[in-house]
Amino acid sequence: MAPERLNVALIGATGKVAAPAHLNGLAAAPNANLYAVCDIDADRVGELAEATGSKAFTSLEAVLADPNIDAIDLVTPPFVHAEQTIAAARAGKHVYCEKPMTHSLAEASAMVAAHRDAGTILMVGESYVFHHPNVAARAVIHNGDIGDVLHIRETKGPWVMKPEEAERLSGMSHEANAPWRVDPKLSGGGNFPWIMDHAPHFFATARYFASGAEVTAITAHSQIGQTASERISGTGAPTGQAITSVGWSFANGIDSAWNQVESGGDAVGEVGFVTHVHGTKGSLTVYGEGGGAAAGLLQPAAVVLHRDGTSKVIDAGNAGDRVWLSNNNYYDASHQAAIEHWVDSVVAGESVRYSGEDGRMELAATLATIKSAEERRSIAPNDVPEDWTAY
């Protein structure tokens, strides 16, 4: 029987990057009760527990043994996701697991199977498909306002932190505060660690706009880029490897592409994530994570429909992002929407909109991207071996 209000334990609760958004999201979700916070740093997690009125834990085993806890929210690195998610299922706990889901398709399949067998709900934390501008854009697509979708083009421009966020993180990047993101083995990305963390986002967004179609072929391009240590420190000449563009096809005939702009925010007109969706009758411009105009320029609306020689604002945006220089509240609002959906689904005993199976699809596409860049050929996600890892 589903609880009336979900007692949630946040695992990895003292992290500096995603954890604050999860704390804010759980606090704002009406059907959630932040019952516990867990991290290995006893002093910091104790302070956090006191500040949030929750119980402090320093081990997942102790969390899973507590009968009062209904579900766990994993804000831990991907190299522990499979072990933690499967253990939670065996303990009868529902799970919200941040992306990237894990390192291999075999692990992802085991995570899905564990929760299916336990009768618990597994949701992968893909915030981009809960970002309000993306939700608004998808409604336009489903209404037929741009006709049949032909092409989806995504660009990741420079992410520019707000001064307050930079101060909170002592002037260091998200990678420096979560160094697993740029570690070949801990990230799971091998020669391309950063793409392991980001590619699930852009594949999920494109698939969301492509009505959930399956990706059939992926071609990735790599070039000289920064090494992990240089990306963290912000110094050094460009060396090492980076994937800078990816093209792929969907089974329903839609083509898609993603590329990143490797420059500072003062060198471009747009910052953050932006998607252009082209259809037979019109097109959409959609600003995503950190998306908007560079400093000093007029901020654009979050979603604009272009059709019949006119432009119509679909989503004007909101008061601003907590993390990025942007008029789209990404970090808190989209995480809150995703977490609230998970909580409400568990309480209602309903399926989630972004499941473990969905997370596995994005993982397959991400691994195929890395494999394509390494082997310099097109790869189908279905051709990635179950036990293959990039490192």
C-alpha cells in the first residue's frame, strides 16, 4: 500500500552541485517528507540534518534498514548507482536515481529488473524533460502547430554562472566540485568523460521532442580539447580529446544533431543550451539549461514559435536561474518538477514519465556516441554490447 506522504532519504546529501537542487525540490514537493540525509562526512551531514529537521545517516545500509523510510533519492556518482539502486529495491524502497544511470547496459538492465521484481518504482533523474520550456514546446509539437517534425538541432553554448553561484562554489566549476565527472573510470566515459554526464541530457531532450522514437544510428566527431585536469583548473593549452558534435537518426525519420561551442561567454551571443525544432509548417526555438542571451544583451523568451512569417511567444521564461546567467530557472525548478512527479507517482501507485527503461535508452545512445568517436564510424545503440564500458 502506497504511503499518503513519502518519507525520503537523500543520499549524497552534502554534495555541492546537484544536492542543493534536490534539497530544495524535496522541500517544495507537497507529498514528500525529507526524513533523512545521508553522506559519509559525519560532521557535514549532521549539520545538514539539524538545518533541515531530518535524521542523519552515514551509510546506505543503515538507511535501507530503517522501516520508516519509503524511498531514496540518489545524488551520488554513477559508479555506485547500480549497487545502491539494486540494494534499495531488495529493501523495498523506491528510487530516484540521478543520471547518468550507470556505466554499462548490463548494470542498467539489472537495476530495472530489480525494481520490477520488487514491485517498487525506479525513476532516472532526467531534469531536461521536466524543464518547463521543454514541456511547453512539446505541447506545441503535439498540437501539430509546426506540422511533422523534420529535424532537431541542439547547441550547448558556454554555461555562465551567476556571481552568487560562483561565490558559493569558491570560483570553481561544477566539474571541480564533482571531479568524478571528468575522471575516465569514475564517470564511465573513458576518453570522453564529460560526454558521459551530458549526452543523456541531449538525447533525452531530442527523444522527448521526437515523440519517444528510438535512436537508430549515431555518428560522433571528436577533436582536440581539454584534458580532465585542465578542465578542472581552467588552465593549460588544449590537449586531449573532446566530442564536439554528434548526429543521429530516429526510427520515425527525424534527424537530430548536437554540438558544443568551446569559447567563453563573452565571445558569443547566446549562452547555455538551446534547441531548434524544425517542422513542415513551422519551427520552435527553445532555451534550456542556462539558456539565453549573453550578458548585456536582451534576454529572449524561453520558447518562440515561428510560423507563417510571424513569431509567437509560447513561454516567456521566469524570474531567473539560481545557478546560471539565464532567464530560465533550470536548476531548482526543473529538478523540483521531476522530483515532485516521482513522489506523486509513488504515492498514487502510478508509473513515472521517465523510467529506468528510459534511462537505459539514453545510456545506450551515450555509450554508442563514445564508441563512434573512438572507432570513427556510425554506431547503432542496439549494437553496443551489454557488458561494454568506455574505460
